[in-house]
Amino acid sequence: MFKRFISLYYGSIGFSEALVLVYGLISAIWETDEQKRRKISEHINKYFPNTKVYSYSSARSSIAACLGAWGIGPGDKVLISAFTCLAVPTGIIAVGAKPIYADIKHSSLNNGEDQLINLIDDSVKAIIVQHTMGFGVSFSKIKEIASEKGILIIEDCALSWGAAKSGILLGSKADAVIFSMELSKTISTGWGGVLLSRNDKLSIRLTEHYEILGKPGFKRVIKETFQTAISGICHKPGIHWIGKYIIYLFFKFKIFRYSTPDNEIKGSPSSDFILKLAGPQLMLLIFQWKKMSAIQFQYSNNISYITTSLAALENIKISDYDDLQHAVSPRICFYTEDRQLFTDWFLENGVEVGYWFDGPLSPLPESEKFNFDPELFPNANAVASHIVNLPFHCRLTPSDVRKISSLVRNFLLKYPEQKLIWLGL
Ligand SMILES: Cc1ncc(COP(=O)(O)O)c(C=O)c1O
């Protein structure tokens, strides 16, 4: 009962982050949000020079703000991956545009360039290039076509914060970039999104919009700050056995809110969908971004440990290994034959298993506004029913990494007829 449990959600918030949130709340007395935002811009510009930095209440609202500023609206199409979170098309329908999906390559979980290029027509006004689970998409051909046609490219680094390809950080090449700071991501402020713009026309319009944009009310800030701090702590491995009941009760009594509310699943984002990021979260944002080099270092050590320990096994395939990738991601993904068997094995041994993205647009939407039919995307659909994700975030201790690695190994030894494909790597 009191067993240590490695959750998918204790990756980014612990006691120190909870304290920073409280400090951020009090710091409103001597520091304005504007001053905090300036510090954030200075810091983020060290990694992404010559970009304008905007922070919003979520990454999905960053997408909407960006599309809106580019003048995208009803009648326009935006290309995205068919293997993604519902939040992405939600940002598109929030401005009245239509999401159009491109299938993925089986092994990389990413769109191939041609899969996106084949969908470009005169109504396509933006393309969201999603770098899934820390693995970068090459999109130089798309860039050429997009600049001829005036199409906006947004790199979606929600699942790839800190990841690099050929030594260049993902998020360094497009007109605009988004990062998600939601609880399940590599770094988090509970909820939050960062948008970078390196396009002058876009930046002018974004700045105009940002100046008049509202921020969450005091009650919401307190509730979200409380939820972030309590959830991070309740997901800690030693506390999770009781923490999960506390989290359950807070959701039951509607003190906690889900990251995707019902109205968004129904295709009706709320009127305050796009808001500025609030003060306490701004304070935590800068604290979190400062960890980038340490997280990159730790992640690459953890990945080399687990790849080495699994290398000699015959029933695991590491698909299309590309040694120029330096993935950083909150989870690692495997393609399983029997997903239930794999899940039961890990749960029995105290490790949570996730299913991103089992929709393959997840959660599956109820509204036609999303324009999504899984059957049209055979690769994404095939992966969706077999994929599993294991926690691989930066708060894993060396003994957690050893444990996860030996559990994968022991699963493969115990069930030699089962085959696993390590996706992305
Ligand atoms: C690939 C991807 N992009 C964007 C988002 C949106 O992030 P947020 O929850 O901050 O709106 C998500 C959410 O999980 C995601 O997985």
C-alpha cells in the first residue's frame, strides 16, 4: 500500500517549485508582471536570440493568439499532425479556422515533410510542425514553399522543450514557436504557454494584441496556484499512495479543474480562452527555464543508460536511430503488441503508463468542428492502439531510471514472445 509509485505527473513540480509559486504571489508587492516578463524575455533570448517572447495561460491559447495575429480566421485552413493532443486543433477552432490533419511516419511519431506538403492548397494559411516527444522534424522544403505562399509556420515544441537536433535547439527555425508549461510537460508552471515570434509583422500584431489582453482573475490565480502546488506534491513517489486520493477528492469537489474542459471537447473554447500568464506562474516560468542545461545533461545520461541496458535484447527494436537527435521529453514511447499486458506489468511494479496519443487525436473530439476521422490516418491510427508511454522526466532519480530500465528488460525476458519497438529514437 505504501509502495513508491512513479507517476507521469511528478516531473516538473516539487516543493521548491511550490515555494516559488507562493513567492511569486507575494512578489506582486514589489515587482510588476511587466518587470517579470522583461526578465523572462531576456532569459529566453539567451536560448532563442532575436525572438519576441509572449506568455499566455496555455499553449493552445498561444496558438490561437498567433493565428489570430496572422489574420487567420473562418474559411482558412491550418495543417497539423493527426497524432496530437486535442489542445492543438482547439487553438485553431478558437479563431474559427479549420484544422486539416496529416498522417505521421510510423516510427518517428512525426509528420514527414511530404505528408504536409501534399496538403497545401490556397486556403492553407499556417502549418504547425509538431516535434513529438523530443524528436525533431526537418522542414526546410516546407519553409521554402511557405515563404513563397505567405504561409505561417509554427513549431510546436510542447513535447520537445530543451530538445535539439544537429546541435540546434528545436524551435530555432520557424516564424513562431510554442512551448507548453502544463503539468505533464518537461517544465511546468501548472498551466501556461510561451510563444516566440521571429517575424516582424507577426510581432507587431502580437504586441498590439498583448497590450490589451486580460489576465486571469485573482480567484482563478489562487485556485490554479493551489492546484499546481498540491498536485506536484501529491504525485511525489513516496506520497502518491495517499496523494492520489487527495487529488481524486479535489477533482470530485471541483476544486481542481481538468486541463481540457468539457466545452473544449465539444469544440466551444470559452470567451476567456486567451489570457496573459499570471504573476506567480511568471515567477515559476523563469525559475524553470533556468534548468535547461541541467535537464538536457540529465536526460542524455538517462537515455544512454537505458539504451545500453536494453541493447543486447532480441525482442526490442530501436527504430531508425538518428544520432543527431538529442531528445528531451517527459516520456519515452514504445509500440507494444499487447498493451494491457505491458500496462499491468508496470502498474504492478509501481510505474504509471500513459497512452499519448491513443485517439490518435486525444481525447477524441465530439464536435464536427474538429474535422477529425481517425480512419483517414492509417499510420497514426495503428500506432494509437499500441502505444505506451513511460515516465522519463527530469525528476526521476538514478534509482528510478534503473528501475524503469530493469522493468522493461524483465518484461522482455519474462515474455520472450512479446516484441517492443522503441518509438522515436
Ligand atoms: C503536442 C502538443 N501541443 C500543444 C499542446 C497544448 O498544450 P497546453 O495544454 O499548454 O495548451 C499539447 C498538450 O498536451 C501537446 O501535446
